Amino acid sequence: MDSRAALKGAIDSAEFVVMKYLSDLSDADLMHRPHAGCNHINWQVGHLIASEHQMMNGSVPGGMPALPDGFAEKYSRATAENNDPSAFCTKDELMATYKAQRIATLAALEKVTDEGLDAPTEIHYAPTVGSVFTMQCCHWLMHCGQWVIVRRNLNKPVVI
């Protein structure tokens, strides 16, 4: 297995977990917060999508499709405390945007060379292009740990 295959395996494994946790949540469910001091799931998913777009565009310029108009602004730190569902995307909109970004991330991974994976970035927590790809699984998994709390509070079934 080469480095790109290992990175793809990690990204795919994280996606499996993430999609299981999101699979049966409704738009209303996505507005729940695991704790008063935490962001609701809708905001977290939008933040994750916007972050993936930003990190990948900064590391592999020109490889990512544009986010929908106003998307990044909807999911900025300034909106994190907003509880109005109409201020955010629906689950279907989030998932469509996610899929477009993820397809581009995986296409970029297929094209990058070993030397390209070692190239430095300007991101302090992901100092190489390879570590930016690693973040596409770690960042999502870090957030989805909070979603289990919401799932339990909503009496959703254990999915993993």
C-alpha cells in the first residue's frame, strides 16, 4: 500500500463513521447542541465542509469546486451561536456540498505525488500537504464524537 492509498483508506473510514452518525438525523435534529457551550450539528457540518474547502484549496490550489454563494459566511465563527434553522443550509444542501468537496479532495489525492505530500503548507496544525489530507479524516471524527451525545439525547439507535 502506498501513502495515497493509506490516506484514502483513513478518509474513507472516517466518512463511514460520519455518515452513519448523520444518516437518520433530520434537519431539526441537526439543530441540537450536545451541550449549551457547543455548536449545533448543522453548524459543525457546515464548518467542516468550509474547512475542507479552505485547507484543500490552500494546499492543492484550484482543485476544489466553489462553495455555494454565502456558504462560508453561514458557517463562520460569527454564526456559531445562531439557533435559527433558516440561517443555515438544509441537510440535503449540506450533503450535496459535502459530496462535491469530497470528490474534489479525493481527486486531488489521486494526483498528488509523494514529493507533493511532503510539500509545506501555511497551516500550523497541518504543516505538509500530506497532513492536510490526514486532517480530512481527523477533523471530521473529532466533531462527530459530539454527535453521539445528541443521538443519545434524541433516543436514536446506536449505529456503530
